[in-house]
Amino acid sequence: MKVIKDNLRAINEAVLILKKGGLVVFPCETVYGIACDCLNPKAVEKLNQYKERPFGKPYAIMCSSRKMAKEYVNLNETAKNLYKTFLPGPVTVVSTGLHKVAMGIESETGTLGVRIPDYKFMRDLIKKFGHSIVATSANASYQKRPYKINDILDNLSEKQKLLIDLAIDAGELPHNEPSTVIDTTLDEPTILRQGEIKLKGKNEVTSRSEENTQNIGKELWQKYERYKDKRAIVFALQGEMGAGKTIFTKGLARAMGITELVTSPTFALENEYRTGKEKLFHIDVWRLEKSDGLKALGFEDLIKNKSVVAIEWAERVADEIRKFDDEVVVVWVKIVFGKRPARNASSIADAGGDNERLISWGVEK
Amino acid sequence: MKILSIDTSCDETACAVTNGTKILSNIIWSQVSAHAKFGGVLPSLAQRMHSEHIDRVVKQAINNSQLTINKIDAIAVTVGPGLSIALGVGVNKAKELAKKHHKKLIAVNHLEGHILSPLASPANAQLTMNNPLRGNNLQFPALGLVASGGNTILVKINKVGSHETLAQTTDDALGEALDKAARMLGLGYPGGAILEKMARSTRLTRSGQARRNPYILPIPIVGQEERKIFTYSGLKTAMNRLIETKKPLTKEKVYNLAACFQDVAFTHLIRVLRYCIIHKQSLASQSTGKQSLASQGPGNSSFVIHNLLVGGGVAANVELRRRLRKLGREFRISVHFPYSNKLTGDNAAMIGIAAYFKAQRGEFVDPDKIDRDPRAKLSHSEAKW
């Protein structure tokens, strides 16, 4: 292993070593990292040996620019915004990978984390190298965060030391935290695939409070209650985070005579409330990867049993719901925030006081 | 007593071996890496995922404990609350192991696991007599708080195994609300842990002074803490509005918005907790019956709460810990957190701890009768205080 200072010559030397499939310890704005060529499977294997981690645990790659990143990952809107706001900087953005990198870098599900360092020396190095590098913190697994070259060397076995080909020493780095990893892959716009939901006629009311929203849930139950026990009734709820989908369901449950506490099903995916003979199934598909996830939750049985079901983020599984169009009463309910207040919401009253929502509903054309 | 425990209540496939309150092994298979999180991962098909991993996870837990299955005294498993199809995988596996190896079987409530998680100690810990956390020595009644991605609940623990609900969420769990706020800020999902990091970035200015957050969000049910609920729906609405007015978001704005949301979410939690602690007086009078009511003067409670046990993923949040400790100092209550962050998120070691106390009480179940209970409750009564 050779240790050199972080000057221009170091860039040339590091590039040579990377090209040969070697491992380079480098400084950046977070901690000392260790890198290799992301396209060279042998180099990645060497990195695995050094980190003593099993094959299959994903790595992040480091790029010099967003343009370079786009060669390796597919950037959705969320990712683009994050790049704009936080990169270069200590944030690793996880996107869907394009499978350009060597095996074992992307995750099992094909996602890949990308970071652009806020450290000019490294951006110059990567640019000169010509493509992305795999980069991870240089400490051996479970050892302390490396802010000096010696933090690393003191905790390494002789065997591990031999694996490092070059170490670039920039002295002691400021003690910043490691990068934050943000996964954007759950924000894929699955909605587009499912086609727009067009309703027959147009029923629209304004809700000015959570109570109002609950009452609308109650009214809609009264309107469709006549189908109960004859057919399954699905309330397909659409609306942004915080729009009031769970609040609506509370009203629905109350109208059905359910006294159990209705809470958000986002985490559990499915809640079942029961009071006496009355039963309501409350599903949230926000975290489901694909619309067939609804099947896994036993949606078909719910339909067969003529159940009453409320589904949050229903537009994400519209295809799956439509399959049962003939046997089910599907009531689409859309809750959108009312118009933005004209004044700048900077005081408590403004920020919290404006509770207006537009709630529209109907059955699909 | 050595217990093999299994938890498959949601996204994590977990198995552990415990000896009393000591943890011999604690294996968690998770789709995401070791980054702290309390929202859950994408559970495309939770059941299939658990089925694929459970055998490996069980095997590894036994291996890491350096025991063999013969040395295990009982099998424990989470029966609820959780995702029905996911729970089924763990329950079936536990049933199968209990029958095959002729072990006693213990059914555990996931929330009780979280509540008792601070009682866990490392395998090599020296438990001294004066350690207040030595399980049976803990003074009761105590308070138990679970703040996770799936639940937010405050209970009075009369003794281990006997709980009364004091307050619970009426919409989102705290961890879930933080995750959703992160998502509104474009920080992915689940992003509660990221939100915490972003929030930390604002605390000090370059000169080291505490910075005043330029944003204000309303504290949920402020002044109405007697309702004893946790609620985040109104806060989410306000956050949504606030973000709308601040677009386009810069790095600084994201930091400040994250800090503001987290601050208000925690302030609400602490205010409800404080209300419940201050008003334990009336609880004392109601729960101990009429006789003790007569003997009580104002400010002279018939019992004192000495301990608060905190579990769940959000218990890993440094800022929340700071505030809970501060509240504890104010009321001379010791606040206990799990010794490792690996015990805050969903795990099976905490199930083993809860199972140990159940075994001591002789609460075993027939392997042919055990069943999952997706909406399992922690207590059948709500405390009236």
C-alpha cells in the first residue's frame, strides 16, 4: 500500500490504480472512503474481501455529475428534485438501476444508490477516470468512522492492509456524519399505467373540517348501504398525503355502527374493524409495489364475501379493482386540498386554519 | 430459561434466542440495509418474503446463540397486532417447531414486546441486585410508551403483563407521521430517520448559537390534552399547506421544515404524557377504589411512578430521547430505553423478554389452538384517569 498527499499527481496515480482494478482509499466531505471501478467485477470482489461483507449486500456509486449518474440510474421526479436540492452533498439517492454496473453493486431488487461528493478533489478524480466508482466508507465493518488514515489502518488486519493499493491522505477530515440514504423508488408513478379514472356525473362538496369530512363518509354510506350483503361495496379513496382518507373512513365506520377506533392502515397495510355483525376492511396500498399486491391481501375473498372495503390510494390499484366491476359497487372518492390561501401562511392561524377540501365521488363510466 | 422467539408481524423476519432477559442472539432479516428506520420497508408480498427467509433466520438465531434446539426450553411467537398474512408465517413456524421438538409454546403481543424491550440486557451483562431493571425488581406501577411506525400508545403497567391504556393514536402512529412528513418534503418513504438527520442540521448556526426556526406549525390538540389522544392528521394538513407556500424548496428550507415538523410532533407527545403524569392522582383514586379515595389529600398520591419504559422505532430518535429524559427529570421518573437500537425497531428478542415473564406466570398455549390475532389489544380496559 502506498500513501500519498492529495495533490494533482495523486489524481493521476489513483486513476491508474482504479483502471487496473485496484482499491483506493480517498478523502471526501463525510469520512475516508474506499473505492474501485464499478464496471470491473474482480475489483468489486476485492472490495468485498476488504469489507468482509457477503456478496449481495449493495453498494452505492459515486459520480462527478448528474449527467454521469443518468448513465447508471433512472431518475424519477423525486430523485431529480433531490439532486437539485442536495447534490453535490452528503446524500445518497437510491433509484432504479440500469444494470450497467458489475454484479453485486445494485440491490437484490435492482435499485442503486448514487452520490455526488461535495469535494472537488474527488469530483475531479472521477471525471478524469471517466466513469463512476463504487465507494463505501473505508473502515472495516463495525469499526469506528474514519476521519484520519490512521483510524482505518489501526483497525485492519495485515491481510486487509495488503488489499489497499493506494491511500490518499488529506489529514484529519472535519467530523461530519456519513451520508444520508434516501430511497426514491417507492415514488414511481405507477398511476400512469392504470389509466385515468373518469366518473359518471359529478358530485362535489366542500369540507371545511375533519368533522365535515367524516360526515361526508357517513352520507356516502347511507347512499350505498342498500347494496350491503347483496354485493361487495368498495370505497376507492384518492387523495394526497394528509388529504383526509383515513378521516373519511372514520365517518364511514361510524355510520356503519362500528365503534372500534379507526386508524391509518399505512403501516399494517390492512386493518379490520368489527362491532357486532358489522365489519369494515380498511386497506392502504401506498406501500405495495405492484397492484397485484392487493391480491396478496386477499381482495378476491373480500369481494366474494360481499364485504365493505375502504382502499386508500386506490388509483394505484385501479386495474385490480376494475377486474371486479361486474360484481362490486365501486365508489370512487377523491379528496383534494382547497385552493391555496391568498396570504402567505406564516402564522399559526394561517398554517393550521385552512382546512378546506373538495370531495368528489361517483362510479366509473 | 432459554426461549426461541419469532416475530413476523410486518416487514421484518425476526428470530432470537434469549435466556431470561439476556439476549443470546437477535437476527433480523430486512430488505433494507442497517440504516435506522421506523417506517417499514416495501412489503411487496410480505407473506412470501417471510416464508422465503424464516428457516434461514431461525437457523442463524440458534447458531449465533451457541445453543442447540435441545437446550431451548420454549418457543415464543408474536400473534398480533400486525399484518394477518405475515403473522401467519411466524405462527405456523412456531407451532411446527413446538410440536416437532416437544417444546412449550408462548403467544406474545407485539406491543408488550416493545414495552418490555428496555428490560433486555446483553448476553454478557452482569445483573446486580440494585439494577432497577432486573425485571422483577422494577417498581410498579410504571408507564410504558411505544412509539413506532405502526403504533403509538401510552399505558400504565400495573405489573408485568397487566396494562391499562392511557392514550393512543387516533390516526397515524408517530413514526408513520414522521415518515409521511419526510415524503411530503420529497425525502422518499419511509423517511422518518432521514427527517431526524435533516432536523438536526438546523439546530446550531455557524457561530454555535441555537437557531430560531422560521416556521410555525400548530401543536395538535394544544390545551385539550385531557382528551388523551395522539393525533397527527391536522399537523399533516398544516405541513402540506406550509410546504406549498414555501416552494421551491431549498436545502435550508427542507432542514427547517423537517425540524419544525419533528419539534411539533414531539411537543404534542410530551404534552399528552405530561398531562397523564400530572393527573395520575385521579387514576389512583379510581383504580384503587373508594376506600383509598377518602384517605387521599391533594398532592398526596397513593402511588408514585418511578419508571417510564420506552420502546418502538422512534425510541431511537435522539431528540425524542432528550425530551423524554427531560420530562423524567421534572417528575423524578427514570426513563428507560432499550440498550441497543437493534431493539427499537421490530425484532424478536423483545418477544423473548415478554415471553419469559409469561412463562413465569405459566401462560402457555396449546400448539393446536394458537392463532394469529391481527388486531390484538394490549389491554381490555382503558384506564379512566
